[in-house]
Amino acid sequence: MEGRSIGRRGIRSVWDAAPEPRGGSHVKAAAVLEPGRWREFDPFLLMMEDWFQAGTFDFHPHRGFETVTYVIEGRLKHEDSYGGYGILEPGDVQWMTAGRGIIHSEDPLPGETVHSLQLWLNLPKSEKMTAPRYQDLKAANMPVRREDGATVRVFSGASGDVAAETKNVVPVTFLDIAMEPGATLTQRLPADYNGFLYVLEGSGRFGVEETQGAANQVLWLGASDDADAEDSEFVLRADAPLRAVLAAGRPIGEPVVQQGPFVMTTVGDIKLAIQDFYEGKFGKPRKA
């Protein structure tokens, strides 16, 4: 709307996501967003970067949130208790709504090591028991925003005039960004969104203060500098060939109680989730 003010975003904090060796088929892992910082990261619960082989994430349950899995390297097979099945290639994303309960597996194809990011996205109390849903978002089929020296693959939400048709419960922007050295990109976000950038390769300067960031660093976005603005802008400048993911979403503002693969708002609801799982109410996995 003409005359509406637009805020600007800086970077509130920067930290490293350092990979640590794991045993067996779970080769190594890094906490991009560590669990437990529920209010700060709202609506995001955690993000892990994993390097793993077959057998690491066999069939296991979830309730009360969504998983967003981005494959960086390797091929990953998904199967679940509601008939969902797919093979993700590098650059693809799987968007799974656990809702009231699902059992699934995430298994690399034989002989392969998968390198992936998995983001846990909270659901509001009113939607925690929604029907499970599985969306395979193939990189080749996703809408792409192209600017001078920049390519943005839009997996959820919008970038510029390009929008994805991904079904969301909580409004979320999820972007795969590639930039050439010297390129500049402006990403608009609602002013009330929380968000972060995770640099996979290269380096750049980000936000109004041109905060430096490099590979394996997380840059958490600051609030809009205009408290009255409905929209905000976040500027990215690449100093070296840059590859990054940007995630932003509207905070839910509700209590979070997490136990293992279940995320609810009360201890009672966690106990019910465990009971329902053991009573077989999450469905039965169907191996392809």
C-alpha cells in the first residue's frame, strides 16, 4: 500500500553450528538451533544438521509439530504410517505435518551418506491434533526468483513477486538462496516474523549493520527498526559465492512442553501422546 512504512532488519546474534562426531551410522551432527530456547526461537523449535547413513532414523513417532527436511547431499527415502512415500534428491525439501500423530522413517539409499537440515516447526494448540500431511517439494518444481547475481528457490512463503503453493499451518517463509560475489538481495518479511539465516557455503554481510557471516554460522534476525511497520526488509550482500537457507515465521506465543518426539503445551498432553502411541493410534508403518 502506498505510503506504508517498511522497517529494516539487522542481525541480533551470530553463532557457529559446529559439527560433532557421532557413533555408528550417525556420522556427525550440528545444532543449528538448539532445543529449549522456545520463546526466543518461536515458532521454530530446533534445527539440526546431520550426516548419516542407513539405519540412523528408522521408524519413530511424532506429534504436535511439523518437520521440514532439506537435503544437501545424498538421496533420502521417506515412508510413513499414512502411506506417504518419497525419495528426496539434493536440493529437495520434505514438509511433514505430524499433527495428531504419525510414524515415519528417513533412510538414506543403500551405500549413501545423506547430509541434511531438519527444522522442527511448532504448531499452535488448536492445530496440534490436525490430520497428518506429507508434502514432497522437489527443487526442480519450485518457483524461483531471479535477480542480478542471485537465485532464490521459494519452498514456502514468498520472495519478491514469487510465491510458493506449499500448504502451511503456521505462516512460514523458507528459502534456498544462492548468490554470486558482489550480488545484493533484499528480502521482505512481515515485521512480526522471527527468522534466521544459516550459511552453508561462502560468506557475506547481512542486515542494516552489514554483519559478517560465513559458512556454518547462524545469523538470527533482529526486530524491525520501525515498531509501527507491518513489513520489514532484510538485505543480503555476498562477498564470496554464497549458499544459504533463510527461515522466518510468525511466533505462536504459547507454552512448549517437549518430551522426545512429542511437542505439546501441557505435561498432560505429553502423557496422552505417549499413551496414544503405545495404543497404536498413530497408524502402522507401511514399508514400500
